[in-house]
Amino acid sequence: MRRKKILLVAAKLMSQKGYRGASLQEIADHVGIHKSTLFHYFKNKEELLLEVLKTSIDEITENLKVIINNEDLSPKEKFKRAIDNHLVLLAKYIDSVNVYHGDIIGLLSRKGKQKYIETRKRYESYFEQIINNIQEHNSGYFDGMDSKIVTFGILGMCNWVAKWFKKSGRYKIEDISDIFFRMITQRNR
């Protein structure tokens, strides 16, 4: 329970102030613990950062694997669910996502950087599988396009939502997901 609270507070502060700007002392103060108590849960600040990043990416990746392996879904339905999964979890973990998309790669150790890149690439490869599946089924979507570039474009569009989405805003995240899906798949008339 306390570990989860530490992760939530760290994500919020790192999202607001950046990795360097969020001190361990400030995180501990917001959680209501002594700074030394943090080291019972995390070896150092980088390990805390990697756990903040891991929280969202693990769930979103596992969900995407389930979508890919669901043989009852058409390629287009898998694509719709992939966008839903991405945006719903982005909204759920918006602070972690903003940390994830921050300029942290240069601040990580070689081992930390490798973990960060591996998790990101694994997710991207699963999403690209869905794009490839759509192309293979001659759906008319993404014909003649490089699936990696299509993947990066769609994920970039979806990820930018973390910069402007407000839970109290005009649209729910599910509405935005539906708009994005229709924007990508709707044919010109």
C-alpha cells in the first residue's frame, strides 16, 4: 500500500517538476514518511523512476497482447481496441506517461536506459503487429505504407493526448479514442 502511494506521489511530482526537480525529500514529505524509509522500497532515485515508468507500460503491454491474441476480433476491431487500451490507460496513468515522455533517457544509467528502451520497443512491436495484420487482410487501410512509420504516427498522436487531456474536460477519454479511430479509418466520401 505504501509502495503504491510512493509511486503515485513520485509520478505526480516528476510529471510536474521533472525528474531532477522532484527530490526524494519532497516525495517522502508528500507521502508522510522519512526520506530514509524510501530506501526500504527503492535502492535509489533511478530505481524509483524506472518503477514509475514500469507501472503504466506493463499494464498497457499486457492488455495489448490479449487484444492481439483474441482470434474472435477482426483486424479492424483489434486496432480499435488497441487505441482504446492506449488512451484509457494513458488517462489512468497520466502522470507516469508524462514522466515517460519527458526527456529522461539521458539521465538514466546504461542499464536503466536499456530497460526503458526494451519496454518501449516491446509495446511498439505489438502495436505494429496490429498494423501489419490490417495490411495483410487487404482492408484498404495503410496500403503501401511502412507499418513502423504508421505505428509511430498513431502512437505519437495518442501520446500527445497526455499533454492536453483533462478528466474534467468536455470529452471523456473513450470519446477521444472513438474520434481518433474514426479519424484514422473513415474513408473520404
